[in-house]
Amino acid sequence: MTTDQPYCGYVAIIGRPNVGKSTLLNHILGQKLCITSRKPQTTRHTLVGIKTDGDVQMIFVDTPGIHTNQERAINRVMNRSAASVIADVDVVIFVVDRFEWSEADEYVARYLSNNDVPVIVAVNKVDMIEDKEALLPHLEFIARKVNAVEFIPLSALRKTNLDELEEKVKTLIPQQAHMFPEDQITDRSERFLAAEIVREKITRQLGAEVPYQVTVEIEQFRVEGKITYIDALILVERDGQKKIIIGTKGDRIKKIGEQARADIESLLDCKVMLRTWVKIRSGWSDDERALRSLGYMGD
């Protein structure tokens, strides 16, 4: 889009858990902003990524995956967070996974049917499809489920067709003044991003050993000269989870800290002194008051 007038709009990236939403946003922005892993529930907060391209500013909102299981408070909170975003944006990118269409996808499609916002369906991970012609019947199937303005097969990981996706988004956002400075890429604080990086390393280290009853709270974030001092408190719900995270003679939490520190140094472009502790706070993930105090409410 070439224009002398500024365009600016909010773009929600939604879909079921673990479909590639955060990877997509990271590659659109050209740098890592959202944490990623192969595990569902990696994204728990809405996170804004801002891309300014000349006169056009796209404000992407990466949302938690929408869950059909709402038994725990954290799942209900994440669903409310994702649903509220849909009502307030100019464009929705609905990310689906190749030939898969699950109950969770159906759930998202029903959310979208109640809103007038234009929807782009991004069919992710098409690099893993050998017979591309087999994709057409599936696109026709999704078209019966979702009233979309465009269907774009892409690979977030391989950066395939991301330019096409961006160009379509640009045609759908309104003409209005930019909301953020040209060089700003997120509305989140460095403190928040540091906590998310620590949680990513925990998720990647633990695999299926610990349920997703783990969160990270930054107790100190202090800059002195060229060094940033960060104290990260890792909260779990049971003693057994604490032991797993600490590991034998502290080897696992040491590795988590080393990997997190390296990524935080890359993010902040300075030397970081990171200290981590593990503490038990029973039932935090099913307690809306605890979730509010930990920053999960009112994103």
C-alpha cells in the first residue's frame, strides 16, 4: 500500500492452542517478542507487537489459545482475554493447522461468527504438506465454517507467504494517525518480557513433567550502570513440581537461568545478572484473585 495518508489498525492473531500464532508474530516483526514452545498454553497473555511500514502501522495482538476446557480459572481467563480482543480489533487473522480441524477450531469459528470484523484465515505449516493440491478441499471446508475475506496458506516458521498476509492486512485497516512511535515494537515492559523468557525456558526444559501450573513473577528489575539485575520468582503449586524444576543438585534451574539470561541479554542489549527462586503457591492457577495479582486479569 502506498499512500500519503497514515493508516493504523489493530490485528488480532487468534486460534486454538499451539497452532503457531506466536511464531507467526515473531517472524512478521522480524525479531523474537513472543515466547514459543511445542507445548499448548505457552502464550497466556495478550501481547502487542507493533510493525510500522512507511505510512502504515499494524498493531498485532497475539492472544492466548482459545480452550474448549474451561474447568480451571486460568483457562477461563485466557478465553475471556482472547474473546474480548476480537471485539475491539480491525482485522482478525485466524490461524489453523494444515488439514486439522478440531473442536477447538470450531469453538473459535463460533466466536468469529458473532462479530463483524473481517477475518483472514491463515493456514499454517503448509511447508509440511507434500501434495499441495490436497489443500484445496480443506480450504473449501473451512470456507463453509468461516466467513473470511481471504484464505492464505503459509508457513510461519519458514516465512512463506508472510508478505502476502501483511499486504492483505494493510488493505483492511482504517485511515487514522499512528498510535505508537515508529521504532516501538511492543507495549509491554522489559520486566514483563523478562518474566516470559524465564517461563519459556521452564516450559522447554520440562516437557510433560510438570503441568502448566507454573508462572514467573519478577521481584526486582534494577539497572545499575551497564548491568541489569533481575530477581525472578518461579511459582508452582506443589512440592513435587518445585523439586522437578530445581532438578538434581540444582542442575535444572541452573540451566533454565543460563538460557533465560542469554535471551534477556539479547533483548536488553546489556549484561544481565539473573537470580531465580522456586516457591510453592498452592492453587494459584484456579484462583482468580491470585491470577489478578500475577497480571493475568485485565490484559
